[in-house]
Amino acid sequence: MSWTFSKEKSIYSQIVEHIKMCIISGEYKLGDKLPSVRELAVLAAVNPNTMQRALQELEKMELVFAKRTSGRFITEDKAMVDKLKENFAKKQIIDFYQKMKNIGLTKSEIINFVEKTFEEMN
């Protein structure tokens, strides 16, 4: 996943979201070792202090843990990652549903459009 930042939110919170997406998408596997703070900062083109702050936030969320001399690793808690993925998916569905309702579609019309779109995609 590429590192792209908007001006609407702080960089550090966008880094947290980016790494969370890498975890729930499977780009970072359970137990994977993360690159160093400096390596991640270079990849994201951000200040190492900003990256450090984001990683500390991920540690508070227990999505990342540190081993004293070995670096940081992705959680090994599959249930936590599954719950995170479910919550993300649910939020996306709610946002989508609200947008469709705002343009006047009923639940059955929305479902029909989704099914039709999926058929067209395959």
C-alpha cells in the first residue's frame, strides 16, 4: 500500500490508519516484524518522530508490540485482527448505506444495485 497523506487529518493518525489497513488486509501478517522506525519514516517520507508516535499509538491499541532488542512486531491475536476487520467493514457498509439513502434509494433498490454491479464485475 502506498503512503499518501491528506491535509484533513494529522499525519501521525493517517500513519496509524495506514498500518491498521496493512494489518487487516494481510499485507502485514500476524507476528511479522515491522521495519525500523527510520526505515518506515523513509518509506512514508515523514519525520522519524512522527512515525515513532504512530507506532506508540499502535502499541497502545495492542496491534503492535515491541521486543526489547528485536524491534516491533504485528500482534499475533487473530481474534483482535478479525474484529478490527469486521468493524472496518461494518463502518464502510453503514457509510455506503447512508449515502445511498441520501440520494433516495430504498433498501431493496440498494441491494438490487449491489447485486447487479457484482454480476457486471464478474
